Amino acid sequence: MGHDRLAALRAQRSNATPDPGQGVYEMQPHSSPSANGTGNGTGTDPLSAFYAEATAIQESIQDFDNNVTHIAEFHSRSLNALDDAATQANATQLERLTDETRQLSNSLANRIRALEKPAGAGPDAQIRKNRIDVVQTKFMATLQRYQEVERQYRQQYRQRVERQFKIVKPDATPDEVAAVVNDDQGGGSQIFAQAISSSTRYGDSRAAYREVQERHQDIRRIEQTLGELAQLFNDMGTLLGEQEEKIDAIETAAAGVAHDTEGGQRHTEVAVKHARSARRKRWICFWLTIIIILAAVGIGVGVYFSQHPVKSSSSG
């Protein structure tokens, strides 16, 4: 009975509704608007949202860089695996991590493209440009590091294939070694199969052949990844050039607007001065006209009275 009551109590607690006063929160993705208004949601300050997304992208770039480190570790384990089970398990983990890293790098590229939309002219445009340069430089540096890791291990896989082939055929010519290492159109596999058929170490030869096939798969995956990284790197470089052109155009337009505004202000000041001068001249002309009219009236009255003197009457 005690066990039944305990189980019922645990079930009741697990189904209980959380108390609102306990402060239960859900994690939100970086792109979602946050409660303090620094996300990308509607109604937030655009510059604050820009900074929030730029910071989130930098954190994702760090995740990308960590993945590159783990991929290098898996490559090293693959080269040092001692049995088929460990090799297969490592290959599965490596393939999964490579796919996740591919998705992450593509997502980062898209987010950086969205971040690079200029938002008008003025000081904000330069602030955005400086922050975007930092984000883009870190991303492209990680892309380059990923390329270097893949090139390094592709070379080591090739060397491993060459050693395995020479175990089967120690007197192999350089052309045969190159054909097996590159495995162009399956020609290397045929050469390897012929070497196995004439080898006295059949068991070792078959093991070497299986490993060579696995290494060829690793090399093909690496070459695919390198091709994707090269395309992504070129796209980001082109995007950086386009961004520079957009910023230059905005700054040129802003300078033109400032120049036109300054010129318009000068014209306005000149027009105001002219208007004041014209108004002053009109008042001068008005008062001169009044003075002339008054003078003319005075002269006319004087002439009249001079020609018609007033006769005084004498009393009787």
C-alpha cells in the first residue's frame, strides 16, 4: 500500500500545473524577440535588435568552430582505429557531425546575409558596417580553418591508402600508387584487386583492401565538404564586396543630401536677407512718398495764401 500511495503522489506531482509565481521560463532561439526588447520582434529598437542578432550569430560561430575541432578529433580517431567496429562507429559519428556542421554553416551564412541589409544612412549605417565586418571576419576565419582541417586529413587519408597498397604490392610503380590513391573511375580498385590475387598474404591484403575502400569514402566526403566550403567562402566574399558598395552608396547619398541641405540653407539665408532689404526699402519709399506729399501740400498751401492774402476788416 505504501508503494501505491507513493506512486500516486509522484503521478499527481508530475501532472500538477506549475505555479505562476515560481518563475518558469522557456528557452527561446536567438532569433526570437526577448523580453527586454533586444530581439528581432516588431516594435523593438532596430539597432538593439541588430546588436542582439549579431551577438547571437557570434555565439553560433563559436559553436561552428567547436564542431570543426570535434571533426578533427573524429578524423584522428578514424586514422588510429584498431578494429572494424570502432572504425564504423567513428565513421557514423563523423558523418552525423559533418551534416550538422553543414547545416549550421549554411544557416550562419543566411543569417549574415539578412544582417547585412543596410538600414538607411547616418551613423547607424557605419555602426552596422563595423559590427558586420567583425561577424563576417570570424565566420570566414572559421570556414578557412575548416578547409585547412579537411585538406590536412585528406592528405593523411591518401598517405594511409598508399601505405596499405604497398603492404599488398611493395614493388608498386608510382603510376599504380597514384591510380589507387586517386581511384579515378574505379581503376585503382582494379589494380588493388589484381595485387591481392597475386599476394601471398591474402588475409592482410583483404584487410588492407577494406580499409582502402573506407578511406576512399572518407576522401570523397572530405572533397564534397571542401567543395561546399569553397562555394560558401566565395559567396561570403562576394557578399562582403556588395556590402561595401552599398555602404559607399549610402554614404555618398548622405553626403549629397548634407551638401544639398547646406546649399539650401545658404539660399534660404540669402533669400531672407533680400526679403528684409526689400521690405526696408518699401518702408523707406513709403515714408519718402508721405514726406513728398506733405511737402507738396505745404508748398501748395503757401502759394495759395501768398496769392490770396487775407484782408483784415476794420470795425466802424
